[in-house]
Amino acid sequence: MKQLAVIMLSLLTGCTTAPPRSSVVLPETEAARFRDLCSRPGVPAFQGTWTPTPADITAMESRFRRLRRTKSRECCVLGFSVDRLEKFDLQYVGVMINSQKFIYINAACSATRDAQWSTRAYSSVCDGGGCYWGALYDVEKGQFSHIASNGSA
């Protein structure tokens, strides 16, 4: 009964976040493709790559409700925030910034998914607004930052 009350309270207060439609950890070799994106800032300068474990991904995804509260302070839509993660396919790549582990999240509307989705970075899409966005997750701190969406033509 207590569990039911907690679930109901979470639903009523909006503390739950539906999972993304799908997600994949990309090969480390794809990280460089996220440096220079066409329509938004890419991953900040990094010194190396690593492969996130299933536990790293589970921990990050369990904090997705925090991502909804994170507002963009960068180009191209100031104040952009993610709502309804279930609309997106997410690509993850591990990067090292100043000897700390981060996971870069690259998101695309589910309708844009293609056959290479699980092995190649979606990095050449220009414009598209909130249908395409990226964010950085600090593995140690459990915090999201550097959220940015594509611009609109």
C-alpha cells in the first residue's frame, strides 16, 4: 500500500519521466563527430573517450527528470528544455574532460531514425529546432549541463 501511495504521489507531482523511445551507446570512434555540429554547439573540448557501462547508463537515465529542469544557456534556442523524452532516440558517447568522465547525449526525434542509428552519430542535421538537441552528463556528480537544441530555419 505504501508503494502505491509513493507511485501515485510521483505521478501527481510530475516527478516521473518516461524513458526515451530508444537509446544506444555509440562506439568511442564516433565522439569526434560531435565536436563540430552544424546547428548547435557540440560536445565541449575533450581529451579522450571511454565506453559507459550499463550501470553508468542506468544511473544517468534514472536522473532524466533533472534533465527536464535544465535550461539551455547556449545557442540556438535560449531557455530550451527537454520535455517528453519518449519522443526521442538518444545516442550516448563517453568523453573525458579534464580527467573526468562525462556522457554526451545526442537526441533526435524518433521519426528521423535510420539503419545506421546504432553505429553512427547523427551529426550533420542542420536546423530542426527542438527535434535535435544535445546535453552533457557528469558521471561523478550526476548532473546535466551544456544542453542545446538545433536552430530553426
